[in-house]
Amino acid sequence: MTKMSGRPLVFGEVLYDRFPDGSSVLGGAPFNVAWHLQALGKRPLFVSRVGHDEAGRSILARMEGWGMDTDGLQTDVARPTGSVDVRFVNGDPRFDIVANAAYDYIDDVGDKLPENTCLIYHGTLAMRSETTRNNFSQLLDRCKAPIFLDVNLRAPWWTIAEAERMIGQATWVKLNDEELDHVAKGPEDQKTRVHKLIVKHDLEFVVLTRGAKGAVAVSKSGQTFEVLPDAKADVVDTVGAGDAFASIIVLGLMEGWSLSIALQRAQDLAGRVVGQRGATPSDAGFYNPIRNTWDMT
């Protein structure tokens, strides 16, 4: 792959997961991806919307403390910062993604759009709202950068038609095996169905994450690469592992890494993230071994 110059634009939700014990954890796939890209020197513009509330102020403070560009973070005086209520049924988590959140009303970015935007990352959750979808479409009318789509299908906030529309706009796609079953049904094995998805939508490559089975990447030419998780890794918290993985695939596109190297390094960061609590490490030193190993100092 050819190295890109410029900045990535990351578009979508930022929210808090709220637990029954009263604790909360900052998250949202696009926010997590932007966090990792910032730590690795890529200065993303994160475009989202928070409420005029304590949660929104906390997010702004976290971004400023991490050195992130806050020009794309909008404030909504009428709707609250996004949240997910987490409850447990027989020990298994259940998620209620609260509707009518600030990120459902992401406005036009206007003159905040960097002229040197080289890539656009977005997921699917924030696109549940017609307002956000329409304003994202306006962004695409002005910015012709290629799109990395991170499929995150969360019931009941998606339709197959919308998912296929977004895949059709993208150049690269990441999804998990359950999501593949929704968008590429059939009796064939996963790799065959992934390649059919690539052909149908003229994609450059698709990355399929498979949990404990690792991940596989399939290119337009039919090349296939696989990676397995480190069996010796200590797993503390799997929240955010997929977002860490996606961030490194995006980083690999920007750095011009081969798909096989990007896949290995994505699994490396994901394995490190699951070894600590939360999706967004607050200590910049967490990334030092990665930067040194990958010669990104």
C-alpha cells in the first residue's frame, strides 16, 4: 500500500457505558479509534456531538488532556451526551443504547473540515439518525477522501438496506463474523463470502474479526491473510478490542504497510488493550513499546 499524507477524519458517536453500580466508562467505537490514532501521532479530527452536561464536559476535558483536536466536537443544548445502559441477566451483559442522544444530531462540519483529509473513518451506530446521515452525506459531497467503514450492527438501530448502502460507499470494510452473516449470507465458507462482498461493492479489502479465532483479511485480488490472538495474553477487559484493531488497520493504510503487517500489528494492539481495564488507555506510556517496536518514534 502507498503511504498517505494528511489527516484522518473520524466521524460518529462518543458515549458513556453506565453500569448498575453507578460507574461509567467512556467509549463509542469512533471515539476509541480516534484516541488510538492520536496516541500514535496521526492527529485525527474527531467529529461528534455531546450534550451541554457534565458528561459532555468530561469528554471535552479528556480530549484536551490527550492533545486531540476538539474543533469537530459539537455541543447540543437540547439533547444529552450519548449513553448505554448496561445490565446483567444471569451474568450476561445486556445493552440499551439510549435514543435521541446528542450524537444523533451531528451537524455539518462546515469550515472545520481539514483540506488535507486523507481518509474518513466511520461506523454504523451514529447513522441510525436521519439528521446525522444527511449531514454526513453533505460532508462526503465536499470531501472525496476514501472511506473506512467499521460495521457495528446494534439492534434495533440498523437495517440491511442501510448497511449495504454504507458498504457500497466504502473503500475498506471491517466487520465481525456475525455481521458477515447479515450482509453476505450463503452456504459458502467465510472467506468466499467475504470475497463476494468485495466483488459486489468494489472494495479494496475486507477485514473479518472472529473473536478467539483471530482475524482474516481478504484483498480485492483474492489474497488472504490470517492472524491469531496471543494465547498467553492476560485478558482483563475485552471492551474496545475491536476498536483498537480497527485503529491499526487505519494506521496501516496511512503508513503504507502491507495488509499482512497491518493485520499482525492490529492484533498486537488489541491484545495489549484487553490486558487493561477500559478501551482508552489514559497513560501515553502504554503506547511506547508499540511505537518502539514499529519504529514510529
